[in-house]
Amino acid sequence: MTAASTPETVAAKPSRLHRRPQVTLDEALAGGLDEWIDVRSPGEFALDHVPGACNCPVLDNDERARVGTLYKQVSPFEARRLGGALVAANIARHMRERFADKPRGWRPLVYCWRGGERSGAMTTWLRLVGWDARQLIGGYKSWRRKVAHDLQDWPGRFRWRVICGATGSGKTRLLGALRQAGEQVLDLEGLACHRGSVLGALPDVAQPSQKRFESLIYETLQGFDAQRTVYVEAESRKIGALFLPDALLAAMRAAPCAEIQATEQARLQLLLEEYGWFQEQRRALAEKLGHLKKVQSGERIARWQQWAQEGALAPLFAQLLQLHYDPLYRRSQGKNFAGMGSALALRADTLDADGLAAMVAQLQRAQGASPAA
């Protein structure tokens, strides 16, 4: 054995396996890691996860429930004995399938709920192979604390312009046109998978969890330039079942506004185009209209539900605009958004591509220049 490779010199050089495998969230976000691996169950992952993370569960939904039941009803030892076998089998499967083509220099970050046994087991095995895997201290909970904290601070940093307008005036369409024109857009209804009214639930699309909604907002804001305007649609405190973060709502309500002033015919045409799927779900439409009984007369609700069952959407939507949505809009906008009194008027005879392009140009002129200028 040469002097360069004596037992003493070998011991003095810490191997990759024995380097400190844990990192804080700030260290992880600083970069240098190739992939974030969420080892929680698929159910936990679906509720929320770090953006961009992949799900490689060490216990699936049923297995996690079995181990938890055993822990409570029998003993922690029996739960760990079963859990250990299940975790080992799942890690082996990921090694054969998910990680089989990873290069020697791969550097993954592993996290679970709070940085405990599940991520520790995965990290240990990855490091035994020779990969420089790291475990996130505090796990997903550390990410959740950061999102909650930053969402109370970040909204105040941005220059907001709130797009207002009565129901059917094409606010969401305008946001899409602004995004295509290179502007910064926070589409809250898109992130919430809901259009924000009694008829706003999307067909066969569930809303995300509250935590997932907030993570999606956070991820979107991360990509914005604070020196440029961010466009957002006027919203109430709730979009479907989801709540807007308090600081975001406060920033929106204090921001300058632009109001789409579309013709009644253009608005009705838009509703018929965007809610035409109710022709195939007439019973569902009638049931949703029943939720308006607290604010509309029984006779009017009965008439609207009859039209819904018949598929007579044109007269139904026309009356909903005239007798329900427009009165609500007149009562709420001036009260909730300070900038409505001096809102930029966006007059629109049509809400087609040409009409949207004209409004985008007007908004960009009002900001001084387009992003390309």
C-alpha cells in the first residue's frame, strides 16, 4: 500500500456517503440539484407538492393507510415492521424502473411530509448506490411555510392592473390575449379551475386543494418581473371553494383598474359560446340555478330551470345577465375596488380576436409601451 492510500489517509477523506446528506430549503432552492423527489403517497402529492417535483412514493395510498392503522391499533413496532418491508419493496422498484438510467453524477433531493423516515430511507439507499442524494430538512412542511410566508409579502411588490367588467364581457379572453402579446398575466380562475360564479364549475374538472392553489399562485409570481405590470381579473374573496390569499386580494383591491364595456349582444354571444356545454348537461344547469333561491324569487327560478331543461340557453342567459349578474356587478365593483372610479374604459363592440387586440393595444398604450418597445 502506498503512502497515498494508507488506511489513515483513506479514513481522512470522507466518502460521498458520509457527507452531510441533509439540506435546508434555502440551500436546496439555491440550485445544484438535478431533481426533486417527493416520496409521499400519491394522495398527498395530489393535494400539493413542490413545483416540478416527481412522485416516487415509498408507500402508496393503501399501504400508508395500513401502516397507520397498525400503528394505532396494534403497536408502533408492528407498524414499522410492515412499513419497512413495504418501503424496501417500493424503493427497489424505483431503483429498477425510475432511476435505472440515472448517471453517476446525478444529485437528487428527496423530501417527505416533514423530513423524517420516508425520505431518510430513500436518501440512504440512493447514497449507498453512489449518488449524491440529499434529504430536505423539514420536508414538504418547510415548503408550505415558505409559500404561506411569501404570499403575504410578494403581492405588494408588483404593479397590478385589474381587469373589470360585467359577466360575459370577456375578461378571461382578454387575459389570454394579453399573455399572447407578451404581458404578465395572473389567471386566477385558470389556476382555480373555476370561472368564479354559480355556473363557474368546469365540466368534469375538479378544483385543486387550497394549498395547491396557493403553490400555483406562488410559482406564477416567481416568474414575474416586479418592474412590469401584472394583469389580473377582478375576483371576489372566493373562486368556487378556494380563497384568495389575503395580501393578494388587498393588493388587487387597491390597484388601478381597466373596465371592459362590451355590448349586451357581444356578452350574450360569449356566454353562449363558453357555456354551450350546458346543452348536454341540462339537469346540472337546472340544479345550479336552484342555488339562487336566496336572491331570486321562486317564480323566476322556476322559469329559468324550465328553460334550462329545454336547452333554451339564449333567453336564460339574457335574463341572468339582466336580472342577476348585472345588479350584482353594479353593487360590488365600486365598493371592492378602489380604482373603479378612475378605471380605464375599454369599449368593445365585439369580443372576437380583433376586439381583443384593440383592447390589448389600448392597455399597452396606457402603460406607456408594450414589452417589445
